[in-house]
Amino acid sequence: MKRLLMAMGLLTSSIAAPAIIQVQPAMAATTLSKLGDLSGMRKIVADTLALVEAGKTQDAVKRINDYETAWDQSAKKLRKLDTETWRKIDDASDVALSTVRYPSATPDEMKKDLSDLIAVLDNPSL
């Protein structure tokens, strides 16, 4: 491996290897979302989905309210970072919020819309 890195010009001394290792995590972090770390919001949606799957729809309604509060409090900042990405997530959020709160929504409808929101949070470019 060391010879391969040297041949590619990536490793010229023992000092170069740590620099390569330091660059990789930074590059990986930027591919997660143009809006930054949304893992806290994703966790709330995943919690909501778990509650729906457990048949606790009233608790799911309460938990999705936590998501809406977090999303709304961050909206101004996130929208400035990337309006298009923010809009995609906001649209999926509106659908999931409406479905979970809709009294006649079935658990399957809730699961689908919450899963769709998680997918958009994970990859807004979809």
C-alpha cells in the first residue's frame, strides 16, 4: 500500500499520510447535506416512525410536533445556506406533518410519508 501511495504521489514522506487521513472526514461531512448536520432532526422523525410502527399514533403526533418546532426554529438559517435543499426538505416535512396529524390517516400512510421524509433528510438531492 505504501508503494502504491508513493507511486501515485500521495505519500512522499511519513508526514504526508496524516494529511490524507485528515482530508477524508472533511470531504465526507460535506456530502451529507448542504444544510449541515441534520441528524438531530432525522432522529426525531425516526422516533416518530417507530411510534407509528408501535401503534402509538397519539405519541407520534406529539413527537412530530418536536420536529416541526426544531425545523421552524432553524428555517431562516437553513434557507440561507441552500434554498433549493431547504425547500425539498420543507416540502417533505409538510407532507409528513399533515399525514401524521390527519385523524383519518392510516399507519401505512404515516409510515410512507415519514420514511419519505427520512430519505429526503438523508439525501436531499433525490
